[in-house]
Amino acid sequence: MFRYYDWHARSFTFLPGTLTFLLFLTATFLVSYLLWSLIEISGRKGIVAMGTRQVSLRSLRPTRFSLSPRQALGGLRRAQVLAAVALVALIVPTVYLTKYRPTIVTVSAAQAQERAATGLAGYGDVRFGNRFELVAVTMRPLAGDPGGVELELVWTSLGPQQLRHGVAVHAVDGDGTIVGQVGYPQDVNQSHVDGGTHWLDVVRLPATRLAGAQAVAIGLYRESEGFLAVDRGPRDWDNGRLLIPLTMAQSTPEASPVPGEFGIGSPVASPVPGLEGLPELPDPTEGFIERVNGEVVRRPQKTPLAVPGDQPLRVTGWAVDLPGGGPASAVFLVVDGVVDRDLASGVRAEYGAPRPDVAEYLGSDVYAPVGYTAELPARTLTPGVHLLELWVVARGGSGYYVPTTTMRMEIVVDETLATPENG
């Protein structure tokens, strides 16, 4: 059960993490209780009975039982019946969520066309096996990682079908040899979509995976079918991959995934630029404030972490877009945003640093470039207690996630603390 929960945790991201964990513990308790009451207790009684009386070979012969269903149910205690009913009530929605609920980031037809208008010329409306269409491709330099690129892929389904294919994103050299890659499923739950459904994938290739690469190759595949045939554009692998030169990343206009986007690391005032007009998303995501000025944040936090006011405040950690199935669009460090949003201030973090430990934890290399660093200049904050939060913007800029416990912490700015430089 623990392995099943770990594999399918992303299917429950629309629920608060605490509630999901409590439901899992409840299911575990119900299963344990039924096994204990129906099997273990009966087995123990049998072992005790064998030890307290002489058992002859004659008595070990099979006995024919004739019990009606009513008699069999009568042997069950009411608590056992209620536990079985409650377990079934938990299993049915769980099976639905882990097998049929889509985890893709859907967009409207108008949003898809807007992306097509600002995307790479000649790389729109590319069909893959007459089953899917790549409506638009956007390629831009990866923020915070010189030499890296970020791809936005807008797809549409050409008919009702299940999303069973894998998406291959290969960094290739001049001969088409793979020098780096990112692979991910179309949909973790392989859900069914209607024809005309549009969705957005955001793929980040850090510079470490692009060493020696000249192009990015995109393909859709299944192990039983191979790669779907691409109908147009530069291709290789017998029309199995669409080739996009990396040089096009320099000429791609910004598609404004975050309204009011501004420079990385720029201090912001109220309301926080880059978050203006963005709605709060009900689905939770994951992220951590791990270190403040190099000091590990202990959790649960019992007292605010004391920091000096005469040095920059440097915050590091990681954040992902779990409902979107990949890295976030942007990460902001916001100060006192929950206490009074009219006084919210903060910075947009440098985002996209490699975090292989996070990729291993979440079970996919797509979550590797999710580290962030945010820095507030010295004396930005007034003395006293302040609340730090991570506001994580969803892929495509559709909104931002409400911070969870590990995405917030308290600090106290103490002017009496001396930095090492000031002795």
C-alpha cells in the first residue's frame, strides 16, 4: 500500500496533503483490522485449541460444512461489516482518481491559438500519426541557466482516445545522436480525452543536457507501436522525430506565461508584479524553503529564525508544479503576503537549478531543474517578525498555488545580530 500511495500521490494533488495522508492511514487501518479480526484471531484460536487438547488423526479428516449465506454473515461482527463497507467506499474513488482522472494541464482553443500566433513559424499544426497535433511550439532561453532552453508544447487530440504515449524530448547533435533527453508520459493516469482537447506541456532542458547539441527532437511513442509518424517539418528517424534547431531559441518572442512578468531577482512592491491578476489554484503542489542564509530550516518550526538586518536575505530550496506534472512556470518569495496582501513584497526567484534528489524523490527526471534561489537586499525588511512564503506559478501561468506548510516559515529580523563581516 505504501508503494501504491507513492506511485499515485500526484493523482490526489487536488486534495490537501494532510487529508490525503489521513485517508491513506484510514485505509491502512481498515485493512489491518479486517486481516486481524478475520484471519489472525481465528488462526490463534485454532492454534490454542490444538495445544490444549489431543488431536487424533481421525479428527483431522476434512469436515463437510453446510452454511447458508445468512449464517455466514451472521458470524461476522457488526464492526467487521462496517469496516469492509468503509474500505470499499475508499477504494472506489481511489481507483477512479488513479486510473481515469486526467493530470494534463488543459487550455482552451483560444489560448492554444494565442500560443500558435507567438510560437515558432513553421512548427505549428504538425501531426503525429494522425492522432495528435502539435499546435504550437515556443522555445526560449531558460531563465537562470545560461545555455539552457525552455519549450512550451501545445497539443490537441484529433479524436477521442486514451493518452497512452510517452513524449520523447531529445537533445541531439548534428548527426542526430542523443546527447541529453527528457522523457515523460502524456498523462500519468493514461486518461481518456475527447477530440479537440488541448493541453500544454512545459519542458526545461538545462545546459548540462545540451552540451554538444544542435537541435531538440520531439516524438511520441509506445513500446508496442514505436514512434508515431510526423507529417511535416524537419524530421529524422524515418519521420519519427520533429527537429527544432537550438538557434531558434534566440528569436522566439516571449509568450507571457506570467502576466506582468519582470526581470529575475528584481525587488517587487505591492501588488507583486508577475502575480497581478493570477487566481489562487485549489490544487496543492510541493515545495520547500530549505535554507535561509545557509542555515537549514528545522521543521516543525517552533520559533522564528533570527536573521541580521544588515546583510542580504538568501533563501534556497525547490518547488514543482505537481498537478502540471513538471517544473513550475515561476517561483516567488513573498514577504508577509498572507498577513496583509496589500503589504506583500518579495522577489522572483532564480529558478531551474538542477536537483537530482528531487527528481529521484518524485520518480521522474522531468523534476530535475526545480531548484531556486531568492535574495532580498540588506535592510529590505524592518526589524521584527516576518512571514516568508513561496508562491509557485503553475505551468502556463494559469494561476499560483497556495503555499503549504513546507513552503512558509517565520523569521525575525534582529538588528542586534552582527554579521561575520561586522564582527
